[in-house]
Amino acid sequence: STQNQVWAGMAKETAHQLGTPISSLQGWVEMLKENENNALIIAEMEKDIDRLNLISDRFGKIGSAPKLEEKNVVEQIKNMVAYIKRRATDKVSFAIDTAGTEAIAAKISGPLFDWVIENLLKNALDALEGKGSISIKIKKEKNNIVIDISDTGKGISKNNMNKVFKPGFTTKKRGWGLGLSLSKRIIEQYHKGELFVKSSELGRGTTFRIILNK
């Protein structure tokens, strides 16, 4: 059934997400065996272990009742941009525009919201194929908080515009294509917000928009 496919896909997505920090840890362990000055390596290992715990925490929350707490979304997004930036080439630039506001509060599930932002940023990074820019605009409106994540990447064709949030949709050679589907579910079902493609043009780039209630 479709539901079973989604759950199987989620399990694969979990394994895929866990794969990077686990293989990284294996590499650090090998280096530990050879290196006498281990403080820096151990610090990096601790980061990876924290990352594994975070991923496990996120997937543990899917399917349970969400716990929404007031958080500063500017800070949450800046932290995720810093994380993704470390994985990008120096030919990719990142910009965050908050119109001078350092704190915008919203009731969110921190780990799940971070997962959505990470997914959208990774998606943007994939679309750039190594070079270009990613910009994040966060603005406070009367009743809402609007977050636009834009890239100067390859864009989405009109045919695919309605398919991007379907489980299993992907234009990548690898990956399970569940990131956007789960992201939409997290924003719309858990946070009672909206997530959609605001605009996209082939060869010019794409903007995803999140609308959160204050």
C-alpha cells in the first residue's frame, strides 16, 4: 500500500541520514589510533555523536503529538545555515535577510523545524550543483512569519511543480525523495502552517515559502 511505501521510505531516509555521521565517526576512530594528540579529533567525534542523537530525536518525534515551544526562528535558521555552509563549496554563497530583526518568536517543535530548514537548504544546495547563491528572507507580518528560501539553481519544470511534495519524488541520482514530502507534513500538520513553491524558473532558480502562525 501507499502508506507502507511511505513508512519504508522513511526507514530508508533515516538510514540514509544516519549514514554520513556514522561513516565520519569510523574515519575519526581510525585517525585516533594513529594520532597521539587527540583532543581535536575527540571534539569532532562528539559533534558527530550529537548529530546522530539529533537525527534519532527528529525521527522519533514523527508520528507523535508535537510539542510546540516558543523559539527564536532567526536563531534556529542561522544555526542550520551554519551547518549546511560547512558542507558547501566556497563557490556557494549564503545570505540571511531579517530586515535588521535578530529575534522573531514562533511556536515550533525545534528539532522538526530544524529538519525542515535543513531539507530545504540541502535541496537548494543540490539544485546549485556546486556554485551559486542561497538566500533566506525572514519577515514578520501581522499574523504570520514568512520564510523564503531561494536558490539560483536549475529550477523546477512546470510538469514537476505539483509533484515535488509527493513521497518518492526526486530528480537526484540518489536519495529517497522523501525530504519535501515530510517537510510539508511537518509544517502543515504539526505546525498548522504552509509550505509551498512560491516561484520557480528553469535555469534561474526556485523559492520555497514557509508561513508560520505567530
